[in-house]
Amino acid sequence: MLTPPLLVAQALRKSYRKHNHEIPVIRELDLAVPRGIFLSIVGASGSGKSTLLHLLGTLDRPDGGQILLDGRRIDHLPNHDRDHLRNHVFGFIFQFYHLLPELTVLENLMMPHLIRHSVWGWLRHRRQVKRRAEELLEKVGLAPRRKHRPRELSGGEMQRAAIARALMGSPQILLADEPTGNLDAGTGAETLRLLRDLNRQEGLTILMVTHNMDVAASCDQVVRMSAGRLESCALAA
């Protein structure tokens, strides 16, 4: 019996207005994401890769079509429910880290749970949250840097901190937008190995946007985008 896909996009459309002109970015796109896959989305700059990732993760709303999570439609949900999904179901990694500069690495990891809980809920759970954050920093090799602020870290360390923060909510799906794009080759390879380990050892579903075909080749499946459409879909070598 075939397992239904975890995440599905059906006839997805998205346009933006610029100088009173409608610019289509995603055009009638269909995509099915199996549970537990490490999928790479590749394509030239401007092909719609990042927009697709933002739509799938409910950071933005499509103009048409629908997005299903475990068979339930999510693209039309009210803001509160979309916020809940981003805090519990989706984890996000961005090219430029987006760590809060005034907080330590440990505090950056704990922030999603501070948002998740009420004041009293936070007071009840903060020890558990801190323990979880410290475990993740150990996993990504940043335990000795937990009291440092982002400006005191290297690019690779900041990306590992961003990955650990994305995992704080125990997400089902990790959405990574050019996670190696701001790193040198060696550090990028280390980041990719960490993501692959998370996928294989914990069964985490990962969707990664990249323009680097060498990076994409390490994934289970590669989806190529062009002008807002899926051009091809293939198993990685």
C-alpha cells in the first residue's frame, strides 16, 4: 500500500505587483513531497524556488491552488493557525541565519518556545526548554559556544545555530533556503552532512532550495524549476 505524501501543492499560483504590472512567479505548479525525503529544489535565480518554499511553509499565501499537509488544506487557514504550523510543524533555515544579535546562541534557540508559551507556560517549561536547547547545541557541535552572541561566531557556526533553532520545535518538515550559499565549500559540506544525518537518523523531511548542483546531488530527489514551473523531477545520482 502506497504511503500518501506528507505535503502536496496543487495548481499553485503566485504573482507580485511591481510598477502596476502583475509578475507571475509560480504558475500552476504541482508537487508531492513524500514523508522522510530529502528533496532539493534547483533552478536559476528568479525561477521561483524561494517563493515556492515560502508558500509551502505558510510564510506567504498563494493566489490560487492549494497546499495540503497530511491531507488537510493549510494555505487558506487564518493567521493564528498558520502561526501555529510555523511554530510546531515547519522549521526554517535561511541563507543569512536571522539570529537575534542581542541574544546568546542558547537564548536564540529558546526563543521559539518563548513565543509558543504563555508567561505561566514559559515559567513551567523553561527548564525543559533549556535542556532541549543544550541537547541540540551538543548535537550540532556548538555546546562550548552557547553563551556567545552571533557576532562572535563564524559563518558555519551561525548556520549550525540556525539549524539547531529550527529543530527546537521538533518539526515534521525542515525548509532550508540556500543553507550553504553563504558558506565556503568545506563549511557548506559540513552543513550538508548535518542535514543529511538529521534526515537519515531522525526521518526528518527536508526541502532544500539551492542553485548548486553538487549540493543537490547529495539529496534523494531533485526538482528543477524554471519560470515558476516544475521542469523536471528526478532521483539524485
